[in-house]
Amino acid sequence: MVAKNPVRKTVLWSLLAGVAMFGFAMFVMPPLYDVFCEITGLGGKTGGRYAAEQPEVDQERVVKVQFVTTNNSAMPWEFRPLTDAVRVHPGESHKVEFYARNGTERDMVAQAIPSVTPANAAQYLQKTQCFCFDQQPLKAGAEANMPVVFFIDPALPPSVNTVTLSYTLFDVTDRQSAAVTARN
Amino acid sequence: MAHGPAKGIGRWLRATNHKDIGTMYLWFSFAMFLLGGAFAMVIRAELFEPGMQIIKPEFFNQMTTMHGLIMVFGAIMPVFVGLANWMIPMMIGAPDMALPRLNNLSFWILPFGFSLLAATLFMPGGGPNFGWTFYAPLSTTYAPPTVNFFIFGIHIIGASSIMGSINIIATILNLRAPGMTLMKMPMFAWTWLITAFLLIAVMPVLAGAVTMMLMDINFGTSFFNAAGGGDPVLFQHVFWFFGHPEVYIIIIPAFGVMSAIIPTFSRKPLFGYSSMVYATAAIAFLSFIVWAHHMFTVGMPLAGELYFMYATMLIAVPTGVKVFNWITTMFRGAITYETPMLFAIAFVILFTIGGFTGLMLAIAPADIQYQDSYFVVAHFHYVMVAGALLSSTAAVYYWIPKWTGRMYNETMGKVHFWVSFVAFNVTFFPQHFLGLAGMPRRYADYSLQFADWNMVSSIGAFAYGASQLLFLYNVIATIVAGRKVSDPKVWEGAEGLEWTVPTPAPYHTFSTPPAIK
């Protein structure tokens, strides 16, 4: 071969580029996408605990808020909203409760993950208190009512009249990872 | 020369000669083409009439998925790698590829990758049935148990592509004959250099996507599971970040083939060589920033839709430059219509039609109507079949005299061309109508109003499939009993280093680099 080193250099750079792109896909794209969704509210992800001052109540407008629950396929608990829907004025705080019962014969820990539909309403549903901020331990056979306190931001786009808040319940008994909680 | 080819099967198993490996790639891709084609025949047979006749819907889904995977990864990508192996060293005056052993490895893992993929059809649960785009959660939560074989198959195929591209980049950047500057390279070498960069950039992203699937399925992560804090839409972004450059990986080497064939039979140099190079590079760059036009309906901010719509339409500009240059090359040329030229002209016409339907699909508000309909199927078969496949067929007819020292039978070549040209259009043009009338893709059945055009389309597909057997016969007949040719310049209008070596090309060429004027 005429020159060995230039070939080796090209190969090393190409390999490096390939490995870097794999790393980009695996370790950069998912978090980047999460950040992007957090900014735009895409994908129905809601914000964390609302701590700032509550805005004024808009008495003119009524928004219907619906509640739905889903169990992850590996989750045997009974899980449902005690209220199916409420009508609220934007800016007005509301408390609703969700019922959960651990019908199994072992102590378990659950984690609820919220999601809002339509996606462009996600960043306007603010929770000041939510069972989804913490993990929920229930002893075998125990039941609990789990509260959510929320309000609708008056800046909610005028085209939105109905907001659906959905919770999916996960079994996290085996892996009480902080990562899942942190992502809400 | 130092030595000729080794005897027996060892010549192929331990092949390091770029011509031997090129030949194996070409035959392998043709075998995969026939396999993927057989799946297409099953699909068209089932869709011949409304209602369920031949296969079960579950198997139909496996057929559409496997047809797409085999054709994209098994037929079209390897055929161009085969052409690159054969032609690039001869075009740039190099004795062989830069990394001959890596070349052997990158070919020989392919049969294993595709065996893994095809074997799933015989396993409990059946083969992949989630479409060649394998969107999560269809390919994760609801996937058949064989999905892990699919994932490892894709890993192997991707590794092969990456090794092949590293080899091509190392060859082109380091082994050019002295005096051959980058801007003196034949277009085919240029298009492959750009394609190889695309492959290195996006095949690892595909590997990342299937690795995340693997982890979601087997190791309890939630990359694509909304309930675990992930998002299935993320899958679509990752996939199309790979997938859109992938369609240019498929078509850009075809541009290179066209830029070799059209000047030869027009007896004029390629018009606008440097604009061709820049246009190809521009297409490659744009391919990275338009991926979300495949997913206009997932829910995107208006600004996003507008951006991806306009950026996509921008690709028509460099593509238009290329089509303009080919037509201008032909303009007032002394054109003769041998089989490769017929395929090349058909490419220019049909690829342009495919490009125009692509522009229609780029319009975000219209795409909401067209998406997932047969209009999309018609569009991408006009660019994949009429683009990539016709051009690789043209390339085989164009270079086979150089490879074998024998001329194909011109009459048979022309018959092959006209049958495939007519059959292709009979198959896919009606699918535009079906799509605009609202027939969704990927279903085993359809409502009655779509019956007539589906029957026409199926008849065309059978004729197209049969014409490829004619192609196989042509190639074998040429190798076995074709008229011998010995002129180094098989075509009188051909230019380039590959036409300065004897015909048939000896086992070793350019052991001493040629002088470039």
C-alpha cells in the first residue's frame, strides 16, 4: 500500500463519527426531546409543583376538566377517579381525589404519571398538590384516596374548552427510582 | 500480474479483491430483490380482489413489513455498495479498496443479518408485522416475540453499512491516482463519497433506535413508553432522523450512475459538473433538517409544520439542478438508445414524477389528507423503484461488458426495458388514484370502490415481477454465452479511467497508478 497512515487517520475519524452519532441517538436525543417538549408542552407532559402566586380568577370563562386513569399492564391495583369531571373557572383552585386499592397480597409502591390532552393545554394545567409528586406505598389490601389540587391558568388558549387529565399508574416496588419522579 | 483469483469456494469466502466482493454484493442484492419481490407478489395477489382470499391479515402485515425491510436494506443498499466496490477503484485509479479485509467482513455479515430477519417468518409469533418503519409502541409493547431477532438483524446490517462506508471514504480520500483532484473525480465517486458520509452519520442513529427498543422490551426502560415518562413520538423523531437521510442514501448513488450513463450515450460531457457536485452536497445537507415532514400529523406547533414544509420544498431546488443538468447533457447530443440509456431516460422522467408527488406531500395541510394512503405508496415507489432500481439495472447493463468481457443481447435488454417500464407504470400510477380516493396503505383488504384500480395494479405488478426474471436470464445468458467484446472502450462515447483498462477488466487493475492529464 502506498501510504498507510492517512488511511488509518481517515478510518479513525470515521469510526469516531459513527460512535458519536450512536451516542447522540441514545443519550442526547431523548433528553433533548424531553426539554423540547417541556418548553412547548408537546406530548401532554405537565409541569412540576406550581409554587408561584396564583393568578386572578376569570369568572367569565368555564372550562371542563375531565379525569381518566389507566393502569400500566403490569399494575394490578384498582385505580379510578372519584370525580369524572368538574367545571371550573380559570384561576380557581380545585381539589379532586383518586381512589386506589392494592388488591394483591403483597405491599407495593406505585407511581402515577400525568398527561394532559390536548397537548397545547398541558402547560396551563397547574398542580399545587398532587399524589404524582410522590410515590404511593400501599400495604397488601389497603386502600387510599389520593388528592390533586389544581387550577387552570387563565392564559389557556381560547380554543380549548375541555381539558383531560390522565394518570397512568406504575408498579415501582422493585425499582423505586428517583428518575421517574424527577421526570414529572 | 502477481496472481490470479484463488480456486474454489475459498476465492469467495476469503475474498479481498474489490471485484470479487463487488460481484458478491451484486448477486446477494439480486437474491434479496427476488425475495422482497416475492413478498410483493404475495401482497398484490391478496389485493387483486377485495375481501380475504389467499393469506391471513396477520401474515399480510408481515409481508408488507418484510417487503420494505428486504428491499431497502437487502436489495437497494447492497446493490450500490456492489457497484461502488466494482467501479470506484477503477474510476479513481486505485489498485483496490483501502481496507480489503474489512470489505470482506462487511459483505459476509450481511447474509447472517438477513438470515436472522427472514428466519422470523418461520418462528412462533411470525415475523415483524409493524411496518418497515417499526413505530413504537407497535414494535415494542405490541411486537411479536421475534422482535429481538429483527433488532439484532438490523444491528448487523447497520454495522455492515458503516464498515462499507468507512472503506469507501478511506478509498476515495486516500487512494486516488496522483493528479486526480476531488473535482476531477467521476460523479459516481462523488455521489458515493457523500452517501458514505450520510451512512456514517445516520446508521448509528438507526442502531440507537433499535437499541432503545431492545431496552424498552427487555430491560424495563421507558424511552418510548408514555406511561413511564417516555414518548412514542420520540421514536418517530429518532427513526426519521435516520430515515430521511436514508432515502437520499438510496437515491444519491443512483444520481452518480445517471451522470455516468447519460453523457456516454449523448456523446457529450456531463453538463455542469461542479453544480452537480454542489447540488448533491446540498441535498445531503438538507436531508438532515427535514425529517419531521414524515410526521406532520403527530401534533407539532404551527411554526414546526411551516419550517419542515418549506425546508422540504427547498430540496426541490438542488434536485431540479440535477434534472436540468441531465436534460441539458442530452440536449443536442448524438443520442443512441441502447438499453442502459433507455433505463436512464426512464429514470429521469419517472424520478421527476416521484419528485413532484414528493412536493405535493411536502405541503403540510395537504399531507394531512394524503398521509398513510396509497398516494404515499405510489410516491415512494416512483423514487425507489423508478429511481434506485431502474438506475441500478441501467448500471448493470452499462458495465456488464466491462465486467465479463461479453455484450448482453440488445434485443432482450430492450424487451426487458419496455416490459418493466410499462409494467411499472401500470402497477404504480393507479396507486396515485387509489390514494387520492382515500385508500389507506398497509391493509389486507379494501372497500369495493377501490377494486378496479387494485386489479390493474396487481396485473402490472405480476408483469413487473416476471420482467425481472427476464433480467436474470439476460445476465446469465450474457455471462455464459454473450458475444465477446475486447475493446477497452466498450461504448464509443464513454469517458473515464474504467474504460482505459482491458475488457474484461483483469483481476488486478492499476497496480501502478495511471497518469491523470
